[in-house]
Amino acid sequence: MYVAAAQAKILGPEDVYVKKGSTISLTCSVNVQSTPPSSVSWHHGGAVLDFNSPRGGVSLETEKTESSTTSRLLVTQARLTDSGNYTCIPSNANPASVMVHVLNGKSRFYSLNSRS
């Protein structure tokens, strides 16, 4: 019997546009078929996010139920250097990624907290 590996999913579009100074909010959901992941880590540009960095303003909320695990990453006061690929990596599921674009100034493309 073949059982597919659990797959993480970042809710919302594959490309997220936020204005400099706003809050980046990314939500990763893992539907659990057997055992919930023991941990969910977030990476930015291939490196594990450091929640104790001098930059500050980066936080994580994780909620576990019998059938799913949800991890929400918040980055306040978005900077241009916060742009890039963000990946949610559950301990027992395939990862999911999203591209974040922090825009300097006005643009017709940005949307604040557009993920749902």
C-alpha cells in the first residue's frame, strides 16, 4: 500500500507583495495523515530564520490539532532585505515555499497581508 507523504502548503499566492515598513504574514498548513510534525522550521533564502537576531520583529506561532498543524511567521517592519524565498519545512512532511517581494514606495502590485 502506497501512502503519499504529507505536504506543507503556504496559504495564498505564490508571490506576495508587501510595502516596506508593513508586516509580512505567512501561514503554513500541514494536513496530518498520521503523526503531526514535531517541529516546523522556516528558512529565508536557504538559511534557517534566526528569531534572536539583532533585526528583531520576527515571530512564530504554531498551532497543532489532531488533523493539522499551522505555523504562522510574522515579520514586522518589513525591509527590502526581507525580500526573497521563504520555505516552511515540517519535520515529517514535504516543504512549501513562497516568494516575498518588499517594495520601496508606491506600486500598483503591493498588497498588505494578502494571504488568507
